[in-house]
Amino acid sequence: MTSPRTRPYRGVPAEQRRALRRAALLEAGLELLGTSGWAATTVRGVCTRAGLNDRYFYENFTDRDALLLAIVDDQAEQGTAVILDAARRSPRDLKARIRASVNAIVDFLTADPRRAHVLAHEFPANLLLQERRRQIIHGLTGIFVAQTHEVLDPLPLSDTDLELTALTLTSGLWDLLTAWLRGDLSIDRDHLVDYTVALLLTTTDLAAPLHHRLR
């Protein structure tokens, strides 16, 4: 016999309804955060936009900070999936894979102006997001290392030095994209992509000289 807590409502199981409510709250939160900013992203405002009672908010999030991190984590997960999918679809060729991955992440960030706002304005202004930035960069660094090994092995760098290189580039490219999305750089999209691809390719060319100097 189906218990009251799990009984379907209008044919929709309880867990699916909860997932739909959570998705609605995340979308409402992203809309407010990405257009009006964190100060305007209130529990009441999110619930109103999502068309839900505030008890459903607290069913999913302990407070506003938890919502903020959930929004960012959801977008980071989507962005990571975009990068991995682009790499998976590209040939096992360094230049082709780098260009596909760079194009994919730039397209992802510019496809929704709310993402650009969050990256360019909310991350620098929010201490909570600074820690999340570190965690996201750590994950991207792992992808960089894995993709480098897949395409370039054997590589004339130790795993430690490859990770340092990946961290340096990932952190720097995060700031570069942030500055571009904020409008601080007077370059167009194609120039940004071409520069980033050239930078990454040049860095791989420097692997052997870097290893030589570190010995």
C-alpha cells in the first residue's frame, strides 16, 4: 500500500514533485540573482516568482546562502558538462580539443546574460562565493590535467608541475573571462577565443623548457 508521503498527486510521484519545486526555486533564484543582484534575492521574492509557498523553500534550502550556493553549483555543473561534452566530441587533437572546449564555455556563459552577471558581478562581491570559486577552479584544474594526459602523454612535466600549470591557467582564465563579461576589455568574442586558444597551445609548447628549468 502506498504511504501518504509517497502517494502520487495527479499522477506525479512525490519525489518528482519535489524535484520540480526545487528546479522552479533555482530558476527563480537565478532570475533574481542574475538581474537584480543578491540584495534583491529574498526568500519571499524567490517564492513569489516560483509560485510556491515559502515552506517549499525551506523544504529545499536552509536559508538564502544555501540557495545562492545551490544556484552557483547548478550552473557550474552545467558549465562543466558543456566543457566535457565538447572535449568528448572533438578529435584526439590538441588544437581541435582546446578550441572546441573554449568555444563551448564562452558560448555557455554568453547564452544567458544572467550567468554573465553572476560571474562578473556577484562572485567578486560575495565572500561566500569566493570559497566556491576556489572549489570550482579546483574541479576545472582536474579536468585540465586529465585532458592534457589524454592528448599529450607522455608529458615532460611531473604531475605536480602539471597541476600547478593547470591551476595557474584556470585561475587566470577565470579572471580574464570575468573581465571580458564585465566589459572591461575592448575585444570581441572571436579575439577572446583566439587568444585563449593560442595561450593554451603556447603553454603546452613551454612544457619541456619549464621542466628543464625546474630540474
